[in-house]
Amino acid sequence: MPRRNPGFTLLESLIVIVIIGIVAAFALPSALTSLKNYRLHSDAAAIASSFNVVRMRAAAQYAPCRLNIDTVAGTYTMEKLCGQTPSSVDSACTSAYAAFSTRQFEQGTQYAAQGDTFSSCRPSGISAFPGTITADPSGCPSSGPGVLQVYFNTRSLPVDSAGNAMTNGGAVLYVRGVNNLVDAITVSLGGRVTVWNWDRGTSLWVMR
């Protein structure tokens, strides 16, 4: 006569459920933290890619371009500037680095992860500069939320809003995530775009 399979008792099932719950309680916070950090690194990589696209568009169109980062909305857009368009054609084109009367945005609006914050100056708690950057831009700390703009000339190099060469080693954008992890995207004077992560253990920037 074959033996009957008694299966699991109610008590055994409850013990298994409790063990799964305990394991999940320990693992879930770590998983959520890792997910938030991944989103920060993903945003930094996406912005770095946008910097490279802006650089190439400026050279291809022979017109300066800039990346506009809205620190309130957490969005960024690529914009073509006047370049050689004279004010007789568009009254807003008083300089090569002015925006057209009808703003010329390209590739639409890009969105960063909710909770990320942006700055062109070192965030609090950061004691060093990433890569080739040697100083914060003038006016730091910034007066408040608004739009950060990174300009590129027709040679794909970072410049200030008047087209002058950067004096602090290049352009930089800092991104702080909801877990206070900080990434930085730098553009050297030669045009190289690099993503960095601030290592709180060693107080050093680590290239990603």
C-alpha cells in the first residue's frame, strides 16, 4: 500500500512565512537604497551623454549651443543659440551666445529622477574638485533655485555665457541623490566629458 504524502502542517507553513518576512525586512531597505543610487548614476550618465550631443551639435551647426538644467523641475534641455544670425534677422540675436526670440530647443525635454538636486558649485560636505576643475564659478553658493546653463562654442569646447574660455578648468555639474550620494559631470577645457562619484570613505572623486 503506497504511503500518503502528509504535506506541510499549518505550523510549518507559518514558520516558513515568518522566515521569509524576516529576510525580506532586512533585504528590502538595502535594495531600495541600491535602486535610488542606481537612478542617480543613471541620471549622471544621461546628462554626460547630453553634454556630448550638445558639443557635437554646436560643431555640426556651426552655432553655439547650451544645456539648460532646470533645478526646480529636475529637467534639462538642449538649445541652439544665435551664432552668426544677425539682429536684423532676429532682434534677440545681439550676440552669438544669445537665445533666439523663438527658443530653438532640440531633442525635447529630458527628466531626471525625482529628488535629485543640481548645482554648479560643490555641494556641502564635498572637500575636493573633480577631474580638471580647480574652483567653483563666481557667485557661489548660488542664490537659489533656477536654471543652470553650460555653453559650448563651435569647436565643441566649454565656455562661459559670453564665449570666453573657462578659467576654472572646465565646466562641471553636480548631482546629489536622495541618499546624499553625489555624482559630478565634468567637461575639461579640451572637451572631454567624464562622470565622477564622490567616495565618502576616502573623500575622493572616483571616475565612473
